[in-house]
Amino acid sequence: MNNDNNIPDEGEVILIDKPLTWTSFDVANKLKRACKFKKIGHAGTLDPLATGLLILCTGKKTKQIDTYQAQEKEYTGTLVLGKTTPSIDLETEFDAEFPTDHITAEIMETARLALTGNIAQTPPIYSALRVDGERLYKKARRGEEVEIKKRNVEISLFEIDTTHFPSVDFRIICSKGTYIRSMVRDFGQMVGSGAYMSVLCRTRIGAFELKDAWNLTDFIHQKRLELKLEVDE
């Protein structure tokens, strides 16, 4: 990183393990202030209650953000059958309960297969998707009814582990634009119940893996050490 205004900022690609409850914007803003980046953006938003791989680009590397966003993504997480929330995760309170006694392994396998391959899904209303120029979650918080268009996505892998039923652990590999909370909502409906997501972690974007990501605090500490060395030199 170089603070000389006369030298072009070639930028860098930063992999961060996003902390729980932080928004993707929170992470970008924190890095911008703490590390003195003049220009920074993130590739692929993660919900506040999700953790995992967040790609951030600085300087000229921000031109590559669309390329990273378009790449295949992998997630692991847990859905819980029998209850729902308006946000489909634990950001909002439970709003309904449903039976689960009727749900068999065969019913869940049928739902899993139906949600694998090329599917059309409706994004959750509690999302950052813009409709009429405004984020959907803002409309949701005001209680507005909004018509949300379905979008075609590809689910190349949808694995489930029902060992801890009614909690169901999952692993999903999917295309750009996939909403995992929509997968959870639809799975619950397909098995004749309801579901919410209790845990979500993004483990991969294209060739970038979570195991290679920085803890946010550690990255800031390392970058400040580098800056001090540059100043000393």
C-alpha cells in the first residue's frame, strides 16, 4: 500500500472471515478507516448473521469486483424445521410454528432433489435487493407488500445431514444470485412445514477459500505494521 498521491494505487485483493453480526459494508468501512484505503469495495454481500469468506478489493483491483461476484459460491449451515421468522433467520422473532412429526427421510430427499439443478427462486423480502430504487429490507421493516420477481439460479450441489432433526445441516454450491435463506424457506415449505436458518458460513468463492482468509483484527494489525515500516523507511 502506498500513500503517495503521485503513485497509482494498484490495489489488492483481501480475504476476510466476516465476523458475526457485521454487515459487509461494516467490514469495508472498518478497513477503509483503519488501513487508510482510499478506495475499497466488497464482492458478494453476506447477511449480518452469516460468517465466512468476504472478498474485498482496493484501488485498481475494485475493477475486478464483478468478476469475483460472478463466480460459484459454497456455503455450509443449519436450518431448523418447525418454525419460521419473517427474515428466515434469527434477525427477526418467530412468527409461526408448524408440525414436523410427518417429515420422513424420503420427504426431505424429495425436497432436496427439487431444489437441486436449475431452479427459480424468489429472493427474501429481508434482503439488500433493490426494488423501485430502494432496498427490500427497508420496505419489509415498514410492513409493505412487495411483488418480488423470481430469478433463475443453479444449485450444483445441495447436501443435507438430518442426524440432528429437526435441525438439518447443509452444504450448498451455487451460482451468483442465489439466496440461501430462500433455499431454507422453500425446503421447509416443500416438506409441509416451515424452516428458518440458524447458521450460515460462506466457505468458498471461485478458487478463493475461507481457510486462506484473515481474521479482521489480525489483518488490520498486520497492515498497520506494514504502514509503520513504510513510514520508517
